[in-house]
Amino acid sequence: RVNKEFASAAPVVVSVLSKDPGVLLPLTLYTPNPRIPYDKIGLFLHSKHMCLDYFVHLNPQWSDKDKRIVFPTLYQTVGRDITDKSPAKWHKYSGACSYIPAKPAALAGQNIILTEDLLSATKAQFFAPDGWLAVAMMGTTLYADLVAQLLGAKSVTVMLDGDDAGISGTAKVMRKLQLVGKVCVRHVLDEGLDPKDQS
């Protein structure tokens, strides 16, 4: 018998945004570009208890067309809306992978921290000790491609947001991992908080 919940494939992303973020401008403070709204980006990051230092290693870019911070990683290219006007906080531009590690590294042999999004993962990674790797699931669903990678991990800690979706998602993630014999623990966040709020 096949467990349909476990066997779910990565979703097909349907969005009003195009798969082309337009011209991407490097988002760096070392060589400021007058075409980048650093004030708005700074306010957005501050509201999320974040700063560029947490994810500068991912080579963040600015899409003026979509008003998003774009992360062109090896796993997928995603953009985070900073306007709070888009119905989708995150937009996937490309990539077949369902997840994004907070730094380029193999998951095998690592202590893994699972988070919902890339900003949470980069914040967790910034403060994590050696041997730990934060991985963004880009949502609350654990897909088969990430399950396969987690089988070789040393340990798995689930640290999703402290809202209804995160609490429900944590239970489902833990169930999927237990079905394949992977022991995992959960890090419970206070109601309404997420990993970005933890430091």
C-alpha cells in the first residue's frame, strides 16, 4: 500500500508573476546602486528582525520589476516580496527542487534544522554551530526530494512558524519522517513567532 501523503510530488507553481524577474541588480552595501531602494529594503528586513549580513553569501539580487529580493541559488531561484501587497510572499522563478539550504552544502551527515522559508533558514544558520545546516522547505509541506536527502542526515529538528499553519505542518513533517524511520525533534516557537524572531 502506498501512503499518498508521503508520496506527494513537488507542486506545480501557478502565479500571476512571470518566470522572469527582469533585470537583477546585486544587492550589496559595498557598492550601492541608486536604482535600488535600500531604505524600503532596510525597513522590510528590520520588520523581520533581519539584515543583509544573514544572507549576503547567497548573492541576493534586487528585482525592480517585481519589487522582490531575489535569491538565485543552485536549488531554485526565489523572490521575497517586500511590499506586503502581493498575495504571495515568496515566488519561485525556477528550479525543480522543493527546498533550499541556507548555505551550499550536502545534507548528508549534518544536523538539519527545517524552516518554512529562506529568511528563517538564513537567520537560523547564522547562529547555528558547526555541523548544523538550516534548510528552507519553502512552505509547510515536506516533499519526497527533501525526505530522500534527510535520510542521510545526522539529526533533524523541525522549527516551523508558531502559527496554525506551522503547528499543523510540524505534525505532518514529523509524521512523514517517522514513516521512513527518521527520528526528529521539534523546536516549539511561541505563538505567532517564527525563527527570525528568535535572536
